[in-house]
Amino acid sequence: MFNPNLYKCLNAEQLVKLLRELVIAETATFGGDLAGISVTQYITIPDGGEDGLVQWEHDLPKGMADTFIPHKFTLFQCKASDKTNWKSEVLDAKGNVKARVKEVLESGGFYVAFTTNPAMDVKQNSDKSVSDILQGLKDGGLDAKLLQKIKDENRVKFITTNQIDTWTQKYPSLYYQIAHILGAPSQILFTPFDLWHQKMHSLGDLTLIYDDTTHQRKAKQDQVVNLLAEGGASIRIEGDPGVGKSRFVYEVINSQDALKVLTLYFDRPNIDDLRRFVHQVNTSKKRAIIILDNTDSDIHRSIEQEVATSEGRLSLVSIGSYKEGVRFENHIELSPDKDLVYKLLLQFKFTEKEAEELCDEIDGYPLIASWLNNAETVNKIKTGAGFKHDFPQRLLEARCSEEHTAEHKKVMKALSSFYAINTSEKSKQLDWIYQNLLKGMPSSSFEKILDELKKVGITTQVGDYLMVKPRPISLFFCQLWWEDYARNVDIIKEYFTESDMPDELSASMCRQLEKLEYFSKGKELFAKFCGAGSPFVRAEVLFTDWGSRLFRSIANIAPESVAEVYHNALHELTLDEVKSINGSVRRNIVWMLEELYWHKDTFKQSVEMGYLLAECENESWSNNATGNLIGKFYLQLSGTVTSLIDRIEMMKSLIENAHTDERKEIVISVLGACLHNGTFSRSGTRHDSSEDYTPSTWEEIFTYWDFALTELSKIIAKADSGSNLQKNGLDELFRRVHSLISSNYPIDNIYKTFEFLVDKVPNVVPQINQTVRNIGKRDFKEAYDALSKLINKKTSSIEDEITLLVKEPPLHNMKKVKGEYVDISTLEAEAFAEKLHKQNESLEPYAKLLISGELRQGYSFAKKYASKTTEDELKQLVNVLLDLCSSMPENDINIDFLGGLVSTMRKDGMDVNYVLDFFQHTRKEISTTYTLLALMQEVRKDDLIRVFDMIKELDMSLDYLVNYSYGSRLKDYDCDHLIELCTSIIEIKPEKVAYVLKFASFAFGKRESEAIASLLIDMLFHEDILTSLHSCKRDLKSHIYTTTLQKILAENNDLETKVSNLCQSLILFALAKSPSTEGIDYDFDKKDLVSEIINTLFESPYKETVWNIIAEACLDLQKDEGPYNHLYFVLGHNMDGHPRFGSLSDKIPQEILLKFLEQKGLEAAKMLAWALPAIKLNDEGVYDWHPVIYEMFIWYGNDDIVQRLLQSNMHSFSSVGSRAPYYERYIAPLKKLLKAKDGEVVKWAKQQIVWFKEEIQRSEKEDAHRKAGISIY
């Protein structure tokens, strides 16, 4: 307790503030209504007798004594003076009772005088002051009866210094805050919340940069609030410096008034003083929340012990950095989030790109954000003055408190010259670095320095790899290393070629090297690499794996020098030598060119190199030398800053040097890229696409297109007629026309180009016609009309019209007419047929044209022409065509036109045998869907054998009927006729039963009858159904068959025999070998087919029948390892605890499986060990053993084969990303087996736990490698 006289040190403002904090603390502690509290903050304003007021609708909260707040309606009056006239305190200037005092007392409330006058602690003095107040109330005119009641109920009270001291001691933060104000020296070890609040408030509204969502922050804050509310908790908050740990705790406390008055904040406390102080608080039986900032885990442990003895009165929150291997019961880790750091950096007025780069560089070092938020720093960044030197130094200071020695810096330079260093036992990388880069340094010094660098966070271990972090520090020392050694290229050559530097380490050095563009000295530093006389500038270096990788790295830093070296070297080689550059060497050069294309000064040389490599192309992927070269001439996303005008000059050079067809083909592709104006794609250059050159005006673009159109037309015209070069050139040009027109490119220019081509290129009119029609009359009427005039002017013969309208009209040329879409090409072909009829034109002169090549509208044109022709004329034309067919190679014949003619002949009474004879005569199998449909409608059953024997690809023809508009016509077919048709096809071609099933399912639609059901059953259980399904498309197997089977099984209860036979067939089918294999056929399509059917059967009412057959087969085959393993392969098993096709997981009731296990014993256990999922989610959402597997293993887990099979099951899984979560699922189930009675089971479980834990560690290590970008080596 303090000396009461010391309270006289509190001035009036401090006293009112103390009252306010005490009333709030008392109310919050007992759950009162904080909204009902009013304590003034302005003591100079007339208060009407009120410094503080409590006005609640409810009675005093449960547990709150009336010592300090005596009533739900209490008025407080503060007085720090020892000369107070209490009588006058309740009266206004006119001598009346103050309005607020009168209101409270008339409502049954209390008047409480809150004073620091030590004299009032004497009862005689306080009683006299109460009497003075009552007299004042009487003199002020208060009702006598009310006055007597106030006196009887003791509703005028005093809270004096002793009571204030007692009240304050309940709340340590307030108590020690007063101690601080009163100057009690032993009590100022800490900062009370009020002063901590002022400190945090002075920092401003800092942006918190931990975690990634407000929801996550709120969840962590709520966790702390709940623990502190319970009392007795010890909480550890950890994270990197600057991440916002102190702010996090402050916000938690500041959000809860009940916690503020209990809080004692310590910053870097002395452990001995702290321990004594906390013990003192504990023995005084006070409640308190101890906040320890900037403390390590040892201090936390020490104070945690004291908190544990406080019976819940004390709580501890310590704040510090993460220490590996140290964990706490209540542990909260705050991790910097890149997105939030990025947003913070944007607030510092960096551009988005600058923010992204800096975000990567300060990842894990949020304290640097404070330095970045500095006007001088921002100015340095904007001007580039010294920032790239200062930034690494700041990062270094953030991690190191002591100056490093020369040896430290030497080690840091050596380590920093590599992106990552493999330190695993089998790797010798660290040994190589020590032996070659740190010669003369004692090994003990090297190991000591490595340990020190790790402790301060300069190096970090990522799985098997050691890395210098963060990147700016790493690159800073890497630059220093290269400054020391790059001037002596012989040393570098020795490292790469003559020493035993591991390949992975050399790749790591190159990867680090290419990032040195960060510093401005790069060009000067590496110019010597590429200078005359350098041992690197030789073919035996440039075209090796390590040499090309090294120069690919330097290309980022010194592009002009690298371009000069490789340009000279490549052009000294023969074409055969260039073509022989392959593998990683070619990849390195192509990727190097990506960088060189970007720069305007190296664009010409890089294009010439790309041109040469493209001419000698030996790679097939899209980003090969050819693909990358072509992409550099796009309008957008070109991956270069070179302007269109400069690119035109470059293309002139390419065209001038296009002496071979190979080079001309490349030029055609480049010119096509110039004309491209649709969707653009860009290969993986490191430069941001927003920095690519973008044309500023349409005039610039049109000039570019003018050049490309003109030069492309010239190449086409000069090419040999009908050559691939000419064809490719025309294709490239015509496919660009639509986008040119849509971009308002002048029609006259396109017209002149087409006119030039018509004059120079034979038979080009049909292609121009198709191009024009594809433009579309509605969308681009002006262009369509103008270009159509050209076509009409150049098209004069019937042969041309046949080519344009029948053979090669536009595809998908649809138009909406009266609400329905019609094919314009079909209408035009039919109109042409009518035109020929009116002109009495015979088609016999054009028979060869109509029986060969593409005939897109051949059928519709033939039908319309035949409808206008007499029977004799039609027969004569057909005979002419048939004669031509007999003299032509079979593969050159197209019977679409001929089939159209024949399909109309039956309506005029022609015998259908004539149709069949026609197909036999042409030696062609039926392939025309339209003709097939006509035959199906008219042919008698007796003739079906002849028809279907000649059907080419029956499965395709039936698919056509189903998938196109003709499927709707099938609904009008007579049901009996369809059944007869399907039955006949199956009899004739049983191997096509699956296709007939698909056809039937569409043909019958929703129609149902006993005859249809009988047909479907016959097909579903047909003896050839499995082989037929196996030859079908996947969608037919998985959807049509299983869906139909499921429906039939659900509707029929008399199919057990058929189901049994099907199961037997499935097993035999699974084990059968294909004709092309000698042994069992491991066919994944077969596996999926069998699995899907078994899965369907397991869901049917016949599941037990199916199970018994499958199980018996498995048991029989276990004696023969080959077929047994294959059946295992075909049936599949459950992986990851989720059902898969063919798994026996949840399809068969557990009681059936347990019964099977009981009856068949060990042999059943061997089967179930692989056939069931080992684990599955239980009702609580936790992975546990599959119940049957657990029972099986308890009974038979001591058998070696059962152990091996279950182990194989557990170790087989599908994985994307980390494997650790999968492995972790098995730890708890395996620990459950440790309680088994059988020692062999326990032994096996222990072995598996060890294996899974090792795999978890290995997987986590691989995950860390991937995250750090190391897995690319």
C-alpha cells in the first residue's frame, strides 16, 4: 500500500482519469453494461455536480460488491483539494440543489465523493463532510422526507485514499501506473497499458503483414482472448521481426476493456528482476496479464512456471522470434504474407512491378518495410542512387548484430556464388567449395562460420540444400565473388572443365549468375568473358552443356557481348554442324536468344541466329527456335522492344537471304505472324509482357501489313505451281484476311492482292471464293461485295462453279431463316443444280470431277439434280460414273455424288438390287450415311446381309445416325422394324453388338415394351459384348452400357444366371491375352472396362452373387502369381481411402466380407489385403483402418504374405503435390496396432511407422526444395 499522503500528487485531471479507469475496470470485470458509464474527460467544464455517473437499467452485476459502486444509479464527485467546501459542492450558483444531484437522489441513487484528501480517511472528518453535504441538500430545498430517507439509507458516501488504494490494487495495471506517477521506484519495471497504448498509438496506423486474410487474423485474436479470459494461460507469439507481433497482442488487449486493467507490459526485461516481480504479484494474490515483448523461449519457460502456481490469477503472453525445435502448448506463429507485403509496398508509392520485385527480396524480413517507408529510401530507389548497395546492407544488419570478419565475408562470397548447395551425405558440393574456393582456410574455422551464419539467419537449410538468404544479400556477395574471379577467366574455366565440380553445382552457379543483372557493374564485369582471346570464345566451349549454360546466364547481364560471340560462332559452322547442335546445348541457346530478342540493340543478330537455327531445326515443340523466331514478329506480345519499322528492315534481310525452300517456308511463317491479329501467345521470356513494343497508331500497323501482304504474295507467285511452298503461302495469307478486314484494313489493298494472285497463280479462284464467303456478307458487306465482284469476273466456266459450289464450298455456312438455321452452302449447291437443269447442261463432261476429291455438297447437289432429270438420263449418268470408277484406283474414288444419285432412284421404281450392285461394281463399301439410312428404310430383311457386309465402319455409320439430326428421324421408325434391324445386324456382325446397343438406346428413346427389354437383355449379356465393348470408344463403354445394365438389373429379378455368366466372362476376359501379346495383356482400357462393369454389378441386387464369383476366382488364382497379379491389376484397389472403379470398398456390406473372411480364413485375408482400401474416414472425419481390414489383420497379421499385400496396398496411391499428407494418414491407424496381442503384428506396425515417418520427412524435404525453386536441377 502507498502512503496516503502520496495520493495528493494526483492533480484533478489525473484523479478523474483514475476514477474513469476504475469504474470501467469494475464494470468490465463483473460483466456490467459499459454503455451505462459516463465519466467526463474535461474538468474545466461545469459539470452540475457530476464527474462520473453509473446509470444501469439492471441491478448491480452478480458478484459485484457495493463497496465502490453502491447502486445502479450512482453519481461520483471528484475532489483532489484538501480545502473542499462539501456543502457548496451540491448547490448551484442560486443556492439550489444541482439538477443532476437532485435527479439521482430522487431516483433512489447514491452520491459518492471521490477524494484524495488524506484527512478524509479519519472517520470523524468524513462523517462531518457527509453532514455538510446533507445540510447543503436541506438548504437547497430538497424535500425533508426524502432527505431523511437519504440519511437513513446512507446514500451519501465517501471513497477516500485508503479505499482508492484498495480499489486500485484490484487492477495491477492501474495500481502500478499510479505507482509510476507517484514515483515509487520499485514499481517501474513495466509499462502499464495506458502508457503502452500511447506508445502504440504514436506509431500510427501500421499495416499488419502477417497471415493472408482478415478472417485468419480474427481467429487467432479470438483464440488469445478466450485463453486470457479463462486465466492461467501461457501463450507464445512468434514471428519474424517487423511482422506485427506486438501490434497483434496490443490489438487483442485494446479490444477488451476487462483485459486492459490487468495488463503489465515488459519490453526486454531483466530475467532476475522480472522473476522477483512476478513472484511478488503472485504472492499478493492479484490478477494480472504479464506481456513479455522481445523475449526468448527460455524466459517464457521461466515465468510460465510462476504462472502455473497462481491458481488462474496470472496469465502470460510472450513475444519473440521463432526458435527451431521449441514448441509450446499455446503457440501462435505469425508469418509474413506476400500479398499483404505487396499491398504495403504499393502504399510506399512503388509501381506494381517494383513492388513485386521488392516483395520477393524482403520475403521473411518484414522489418525492412519500416526502412522502405522512408522518404530518403524511396528517393534512392527512384533515382537508383546507392539503393542496390544499401538494400542488401540493411538486410544484413537486420540479421546480424555484430561485424563480420574477413573470413566470414570470404565464406559468404563463396556460398553466395551458388543458388543452392546440396549438403546431403552423398553430395560433395560443400566439400568442393571448401577445397576450391576457400583454399587455406582451416576446416574448423569454416565449420564455425557456417554455424554462425546459420544462427543469424544468413544461411538457411532447405531440405538437402543450403541457401544464402535473402536474395539481395546473396546476390551482393555473389557480385563481390565474381569481381574477384571474373577477371581471371582461366580460373573459371578450370572450375568448369578441369576440376571435378559436380554438374548440379555448376548449374546452380549459372542460375545464380544470371540474376546479377541486379547490379549495374554486370556489363563491365563480364565483358572480358566475351573479349578477343578469351578461352571461352571457342566452339569447344560455346557448344558444350556448361559453356552454353554459362553464356545463357550472362546474356541477362551483357546481351551485346553474348550476341556478338554466338553470332560469329554459329555463322562459322556448316548447316550440318548447326543441325547437330541438340539437347541441352540447343535449349540453352534458344533460351539465350529469348533474352537477346528482347533488346533492340541485339535484335538483328538474334534474328539472324534464330533464322539459321530454324533452317536447321531438330526440335518439335512449340518454343523451338522456329516458334520463338516467328513469335517475335507479332503485333502484340512479341517479346521484344523493337519497333515495327525496324522489324520490316529485318524481314527485308530475311527475304533477301531466302535462297532455299526451307528458308522461304520460315519467311512465310514470319510474314503470317506479321498479319496475325487474333489471339496472341508469348513464350517464356523473363521480361514483363507490358513492356513489349506496342504500335501506337493504325497507320503504323497498316504499313506493317502492307509490307507483309506484298512480300507474301510475291513469294506465292514465284513458287512452283501446286507446290507445298505455294500451298502453305496461300493458306497463311487466306487465314489472315478475316482479321485484317475486321480491323478496318483497306479493302482496296486486299482486292489488289487477290487480283495479283488470280493473274499469277493458277486455280486460285476457289480458295479466294471460300475466303470471301467465310468473311460473311452480313458482317462485312462492303468487303464481301467488292471481293465477290472479283470472283464473278474471274469465274466463267461450269468447272469453276462445280469447284466453288459443290466440291469446296465454305464449311459451317449457316444462316437463320424464319427462326431456323439453314446451310447456305447446301442451298447454293441446290440452286446451281436447278440452274444447270434450266440450261439443259449435261454433267457427263464433268464426271471425273464429280467422282473424285473433296465433295462437300456432292450428295445434296446430286439429289437436287436427279430430281430434275429423267430416269433414262439419270441411268446414263450413273453408268458413266460407274465406268469411271472401274478404271480408277479405289482410294481416289469419292461416291458422295454418285450415292446421292442412286439414293433417289428407288423412288422411281428402281430395284434395290441395282443399288447393291452399284456398290459391288464400284468395289466400295458403303460409307455414305445418307445412303445407309435410305437402304435401312427400304431393304428387305433378306437383303440386309448383302447391305451390312458392304458397310464400311458400321460403328461409325451408326454413330452418325445417332449423333446428327437423323437421330430424331429414328423416333418415327416402327418399333418392330428397329428391333428386327438390330437383331439382324447382331446376327450378321456379332462383334458390333456394342455399337448396336448404343444405336438402339437412341433409336428407342423412351419407348418401352417387353420386346425392347428382351432385345436389350440379349445385347447386355451377349457372348461377344465384352470384346465388342473393348473395341469401342471409351464413352460408349462407360456410359451407354453401364447405364443400360444398371436400369435392366434394377427392373428384373430373374437375371441371376445371366449375371453369373457375365461375371465368369469378365474374369476370363480380364485374363485373356490380346492377339498381339504373348502373355497376359496388361491393358488399361480393359482394366477400366472390367472395373466399371463390376462396379455396376456391385451396386445391383445381385451384389452377393457377383461377390461370391469374383472372390472364388481370386482365391483360385492366388496359387498362380501371374494371373493372380493380373486380376489384381484389372480389378484395381482402393487408393487414398476413396472408392475407385473396381474397388470392393463400400459396394459389399461388411457382414458379407466378414462372413467370407470367417469361412475362407487365411486365403481370404490375402485377397482382402489388397482388394479393400486399407484406411477410410470414420464418422468423426478421422482416418482409421477399414473395419474389415482391421479385423483381418488382427486375425492373420502375423502372416508374411498378408503383411506384404497390405503393405503394397498402403504404399500405392495417386499423388499430386506433396505426398506427406497421404503418409500422415497412416500413422494413427498403425499406432492402434501397437496394442495388438500378437507380437508379429506389433513388430510389423513399428516397422511401418518408421517407414512412413521417413517418407514424410523425405516428402517434406522435397516440398521445401520445390518451394525454393531447387527442384529444377
